[in-house]
Amino acid sequence: DYVGEGAALFFLLVYVANYFYGDSCNRKVAKDWMRTCEEVLDSNFALIGVGNDRKMDRESASEFRLYCSGRLNCDSVTVIIKTKPRHDLIQTIYSLFNSIKTEDTATFEAIMGSTPQTGGGMESFNFAVCSKQEEASVRSENENLESKVTVRKWVTQLHDTFVCLSDEEEVSRELLPLDAVQALNTYRPYVKLLHASSKMVAGLGREKQDKRKGFRAVFTLSPNFRFAGKEGQQLASRGASNLENLCKVAFKYIDVCASYRMSNAAKERMKKVDQQAEMIAFQKTRREREEKAQDRKLDKMKKEKEALSSMTPEQAAKHEEKLLRKQRKEQTQ
């Protein structure tokens, strides 16, 4: 008689137990990252944490943030640790049967300030490095990379698994010096995204800020070395030191983006690209307005049809007569 209630109670107990276990695992991921990278943070920032408390803020059971400031070439850097939803039993079960796997990631969001010392002199450009498999999603998630007309692929010395996107060839060349290429190729199992833009939308979800000059780097904390070969196995054997070196790569790129100065020829080409981007944005906005107007028109016609079907013959005749009068009036004008 109590089989249903017993099953529900058992599931509830398992769910609660999994929540606390998953939550503790996610906290450990964040703490381990902090412990591993603390020395690199100390060497780059004067203030670590809100009020220099050196603590990561827990935004949710699977998201942790660390605010850092007091560094040349940027106003601030927010480190966002997003973990697998280990605390959510349903999502955990779902991920077992889903081909798209969630990962533990570390995101570095650098916002440039208004002065040369805080990266205010950063040139206007768009630049990104990501895996070829994720190019479509990276473009769709970042408005400044969306257009394949203005933001193109460029041939670089990066590994074949990477793609470089930019609105100017010189940018892709100057932002990928040999030492950067070597670092990215070495740590490619970890690298998900490098993205620099003069119109960066910083923050996640409801906390998105205004578009500003900035740089974003996203690294996975638990790459799959299963098919990485001998080189990948050697990289895996280095363990936590890889995460420390990835921090250095992210902070080095902040300096590269802030110090890069575009040539006059590239600036002239960029003016044409900007004009083209403005035209594409205008056409997109107009198309969206037309689609909304068409949707409203169809919705109105549907409601009128539903209202007509519920009318009596006398009401329907009066409604049709009203429409005819309206049409004659429009024809005479």
C-alpha cells in the first residue's frame, strides 16, 4: 500500500544526499584551483577578493567567483569557476546519456579601464581562438563574432584543432606571436576560448554589463587525455602545474591585447570593416522588426478569425459590411 510513498521518500533521500556530496565536490574543485593558482594571483594583483579577503564568492552550488584588481593593463579581472552540476541528481543522470558533456571550467574576464595604465589604449578589434568544433557556438554566443562576412578565419601556426577568428589579418598575426602559439599548442586540451574585443559584454546571465574593451579566456580544468597520445599523457602527468601555467597565459594575453598598436594601413581597412558591420547590424535589426510586424499581423488575423467563427450570422454580416466600408474608404484616400 505504501510502495509509491516509499519510492518517493527513497528518491528524496538520494537526491538530498547527492546534493550535499556534489556540493562538497564542487567546493573542492574551486578550493583546489585557488590553492594551485594563489601564487600567480599574488604576483599579478594588489587586491584579491572583495575587500582583499582572498576568498571566492559562491554564486551557486556550481559557480564561484573571485574579483581581482590592482594590475597594469586592466581595470579588474573576475575569475569564474563553473563546475559540473554534481549537486543535481537529475542533471547528473541526464549527462550520462547526453553526448554533450559538461566540464569544470575557469573563465578569466578582464575589463579594461579608461586610462593607458588600465588598458584604456586597447585598439578596436575582434579576435578569438577556439576549437574548430566549437566555432559555431562561439560565434552564436558572442555578437561581435557572429558575422562571417566581417569576422573571418585566418591561417596561423596554431594546431589544426584550433581556428583563429578576427576582423583584420594583422590582428591575428600580431596577437599570436611565436611564444603564444607554442603555449596554446602545448596546452590545447585545456583551451576552450580566447576572446578579445573592444565591445566585450562582461559577466554572465543577469549580471551582464555594458559593452567595454576586454579580454576573456576559458579553460577546462579536467580535459580528456584519453586520445591525446604520448604528448597528452606527458601533459597530464604535470597535474596542477598546468593550471598555474594557464593563469600565466591568460594574464600575459591581457598585456598583449593592451599593448598592441595597429598599423595605419590596418586602421584604414578596419574603417571599411566597421562600416560593413554597421550595415549588417542595420539589416539584421530591420529584418527582426519586419518579422515582428508580420507575427503581429498574423496574430491579429488569427484572433479575428476566431472571433468571426463565434459570431451569429447577423453579427458576421455586420462585421463584413464594416470591413467593406473600411476598404472603400482606403481606396478613396
